Amino acid sequence: MIRTYTKRDVPFIVNSHYELYHQEFQFDETFKAFIQNKVEGFLARANPRESIWIVEIDGQNKGSIAVNEINRETAQLGLFLMDPTLRGKGFGQKLIQTAIQFSIDRHYQSIILFTNQELVSARTLYQKNGFECVKSWVDVKSNKELVEEKWELNLISEPVHK
């Protein structure tokens, strides 16, 4: 099931991100601090136009996604994670759709996200859901050189011209 987070989910969000990214992509401890700061900022803002969702299976947390407000028109997708044992089972797609619908319901005009080229599965899901890569650059994060990317999804329908 997908549910809204509670404060007791914070250790899961922080630790699961660090452990998975460390194991699969060799990210260092600075990534854990980055995730901790993101979650603490989310909690401190307590903004009703933001949320975090958790995938819970048999009482165990297995995934997450968040929407943060950049400004009144733009939301940011983040904290997207899926336990490797559940990949390919549709939960990542459901998480992304939950975040998109939440953003539509809050009248955001677009959603942005930042990722890197190593995250092939996530990038495939973003593209499947209409996100487009609008910018890329090389940066050093977590003691690694990464090709960072900014992706965007326009939520406003184009007007029909007759």
C-alpha cells in the first residue's frame, strides 16, 4: 500500500536512501547528510502543498517519494526510492502517479526533479510519465563525478488552436 508518511518514517527515509545509494552507486556519507537535511526541511516547513509517501508491504517500509514546493507554480519531486526486491512490480509507477496527481490537485503548473545518469531505472520511469530532461551538467557529489540532470513535467495543457 502507499500511504502518507509519519514522523516515525524519517529514519527509514534517511537510512534506506543512504544504504541503497552506497551499495549500488558507492555514494559516501555526504549523501546521508543531504537526505537528512531534505527531510528535516520538509518537517520544519509543514507545508500542506508538500507531502511524502511511503510504500508499505506487510508492515515493512519499501519505498518513498516526496513533493516539495519550489514556488506557487512549481513542485519538485524527490526522495524517490524503491527497494530492489520490489522493482519492476509497478510500485515506482504508482508512487510517481501519486506525486503527479497531488501536484495537479495543488494547482502546480510544473514538476521538476534532479537526478543523474546512473539512475537508469528511475530515469526510465520519469520519461514514461512525461518528464523531459531539460538540462545536464557534470558535478562532483558524494565523492563521485556525476552527470546531473534536471527533468521537467508540464502540468498545464496546451491550449487548442483552431
